[in-house]
Amino acid sequence: MVRAHVIAAKHEGFHEEREWRVIYSPKMESSPLIKSDVEVVDGIPQIVYKIPLNGNQVGSPTDLDLPNLFDRLIIGPTQFPWAMFEAFTEALKEAGVPNASEKVFVSNIPIRT
């Protein structure tokens, strides 16, 4: 029940995003495609699960690569939308996404403080 709520619950201000949500529960059901690493995020070591989006991994669908999957990215709400815009645009270019700067948008939803 909690899993269904996590997938379905979303603030109405974000209805335009129609995002994908991936819930991975390796203790319930694992996948040989998903790899994990221990990474430090904000000073906290944690397990980070990684989805291969290069289409070249053995066993993955060939159309599972970022340039084919990616539609757009909406940034926000955040204090630093333009710095994030630049960073994400550059990362998407490096990942092979064509016209990356035309696919990154800044949300006009105000940040709560």
C-alpha cells in the first residue's frame, strides 16, 4: 500500500510533468541490469542504484538509451535554477541528447522556504 501511494502521490502543481517514477526494491525483487554503488551524498554514505541508459548493456533493450528516452527536463522549484540549467544542459549534451538546451526548462512554481 505504501508503494502504491509513493507512485501515485504528487502535488497538483506538478501535473504537467507526467514524470516516470522507478521504484526499485532489490530485497523484494532484484534485477541483474541494476547495479549499485556506495556513494557519499551530502556527507552521508548510501547505496545508489543505477539504471543503465546506454542501450549497450547485455540483456537490456536496445532502445533503452538516454537520447531515445529523453523528452525534457523541468528544473525546480529551487534557489539556483539557472546554475542547474547550465549543469543539466551540459550533462545531457555529453550523454548525446540532441538539442539539449531546448529540452531543459525552469519551473515557475515558487520555492517553499
